[in-house]
Amino acid sequence: MDDAALTIKVCEVLGSLPGWQWSETTPYVASKVAVFYGAILAEPDRAVGVRVYGISDVGAIKQRRVQIRTRGRPRDLRGADDLATIHAAVLVGAGRLPGISGIKHISMAPLGADSSGRQERTDNYIITLDNAEAFTS
């Protein structure tokens, strides 16, 4: 799985959550948590952005570092934290997914509020890719 496919896979997993939305073509609904590939756009308020940012391959073990930037509603001090709690539970609890053999939550950093008063934070994960293709060659 390449980095773009991994990013889309994580977006699909998050976008399948109730009240969350992932789409590369459909406009986002303001009442849902928007899931973006990469940078978060200005709207809607509640959003997450998914990005691969690092590689850690050792032999047949292929790992990628993935960062999720989370933003809550204006003036909601817990908004980003609440959304991050959800995506951490879903990703780490997912176990084995197609192309992915494991996900570990490694760190987080509060970023404070943006210019619209929306709290932001980042969470970092290590995703171990399924290396089944290494055994079929």
C-alpha cells in the first residue's frame, strides 16, 4: 500500500463513523465532522485532516507515521479533545484492516485555538502495513 492509499484508507475508516463524513467530491455537511485528506479547510468547524508524514521500514516490516489534525467548534474548549478520543479509540481498536496489520497511538499535542476560536490538536500514530505480499512473491 502506498502513502496515498493509506491516507485514503484512514479517511474512509473515520468517514464511516456516525456523524462523520469523508468525500473527495461531495460538499461537507456543517452538522458532520469533515474528514480531509491533508489540510483542513476553513469549513465546516468540526474537522480532521489525515496525513502520512514519516516512514520507518526495517526489513519486511513497513511502518508509516500518520498525523491527524483535529479541530472542534468555536469556543468549545473540549471539542478537539472529544473528537480525538473518538478517532483514537476507533483506529487503535480497529485491529487488522485490509492492508494494515496494526495501529499504535504514539503522541498528541494541543495546538490551542485558531483565529475563529476553534481548539485544535494533533495526534500521531504508527501504522504497520500488512506485508502479506512479501510472502506471496
